[in-house]
Amino acid sequence: MTNAVFTARNTALVALGAVDAPQEVTSAWIDEQLAATYASCGVRPGLLEKVAGIHSRRWWPEGTTFDQVAAEAGRVALKNSGVSASDIDVLISTSVCKHHLEPSMASSVHHQLGLPSSAMNFDLANACLGFINAIWLASQLIDSGQVRYVLIVDGEGSRYTQEETIRRLQMPGTTAEDIFAEFASLTLGSGAVAAVLGPADLGGHRIVGGVSRAATEHHELCIGSLDKMTTDTAGLLANGIALAHDCFTEAEQHEKWLKNIDWYILHQVSKVHTESVCARLGIDPEKVPVSYPSLGNVGPAAIPLTMAHNQHLFAAGDNILCMGIGSGLNVSFVELQW
């Protein structure tokens, strides 16, 4: 399946830039808001913390827009990379969260960062997989020699979604089935992250390659909008892990990959998801840095945010496998060498 596999020849991650949302929202606080609903439905409180393993998540201040925080992460990534805004050839915005349908998020971020008019800009959306897909696309553009530097940005926010979910679940007549259908919405988090990619022969952390797999017969397991997300949590877990296993098996067939992986950066869903993936794929949990306990699931920003917050763990030459999964279902892995 050649179209499911790619090898990068001369692309590197130059630098990451992360911005944390300032307001901490604990799972205990959410339980307090839903205490009466839980009691009337016979649902045990504490599931977010004890089962999902999420102690808190972050919110942006009211009035903050997703393009603003994506642009701020872009500024941090540019500063960390030493690459000038004038040298960016392509800007890709991968945010799931959007406060309007058009124009693109990328156009606003492009303006805020003062990128040159020659810099192509567009949105790339694929649920929680967008950032990983953008790394694949950027690698193709850089390897082809058409561009030198690509800036990928992502800004996500869970405040409005969770406020609406809590308000809805507090309404009379809410059932246990309603709670569990929207439970995943309460695991979401907020954050912003960006990455500068460029030619590996100019420095940086080399992109090795990647593998993708699709199981779109499961595209209705998780359906979300900004104000509501309904999820078949058990179905998403079981079928997502099965697809990840298929993708992992495909990657193992390529002798350059997965032989000496030092770190695995999983999509940050929950404690159950992380433990299940490790068990199914035979991954040592000690090699899996996590951010979900304090950040929740920050969508497509989750993997690069986890990398950014754990850079102190990585040594030069370490092999890192980023393992993305998105509603749809789609799975993509990208390996890079630190």
C-alpha cells in the first residue's frame, strides 16, 4: 500500500512553540456542576478523574479567539526556530475549533504574523489528526524543493463546548445515556501549538517517514460541532485501537522504522486509551510521555503540545514515533529523529 506509506528525504522539525491556556478547570469542579444530574441518573461522580485520568483541563479567557492563540503559538515557534516570518513559504492551520466558517483560520493567522504575500496559506482539517497530516504534507513540499519553510499552527479551546455541555446536562430529564453520549466533551482541553519545518540539511530534527490507515466505516462514532459532541466512547476506543494496530503492523514491515523507538507520543485521549494502546501494541508505558492528566484532550494540538512540554526528556538521536488518531476513523504515524 504505497500511498499509505511515506518516507521523508530532507525535512526536519526545526522548532516547536506552545502556549498554555491560563485558566485551570478541574474535573472536581465539573463534577460539582453536574452533582444533581449524576444523583438523579444514578451515575457515580469522579469518572473524569478516576477512569479517564484527567484531573484538569485549561480554558482561554472569554472572548479569546482561536486564530489569536494559534498566531501566538506561531510567534513562539518562529522565535524558537530563528526563522524569520519573511522566510515562511507556506502556512497550514489545523485547528478543529473555528469561530466562523470563512474565511480560513489561516488567513487571519497569516495577517497577524505578518507573513509575506508570497506565503500560501490554508486550513487542513481532519479532526484530531490534522497536525500530523500537515507534517506529512509539509514534508512532501519541502522534499520536492518547491518550498523551504512551512509553519503549522493550531489553536483549540474547550470552554464554550464544555459550558454548553454542562448547561445541557443540567436540564431536567437528562438521562444516564445522555451523560455518557457527551462524556467525551468533558475530557477536552484548550491550548495552542505551532511547528516550523524546513530542510534537514539546514538543521533540526529529521522527519523519517510515516504510515496511515483509514476505517471510514466508523465515521459516525464521534460527531461534533462547537456546541455539542456526541461519542460512542466504547466503539471509538475498540475500533480506534484496532486501526492503530493495523497501522503499527504496517510500519513494522519497513526495516528503517520502529526498530529502536525511544519515545512514543500518543494522541492524548485518556488513561484508558493510553493503557489500552500500550497493551495492544506492546509499548512500554515508561516510553510514553503524557499530558492528558493536566491538559485533557486538546485535539490535533495534543501530540505537538506533548512533544513541546517534554523536550527536556529527548536526547540527540532519539527516535520518536508520533501516533495520531482522529474521528473518521483515521490513523497516521510520523517518526522523527531528535
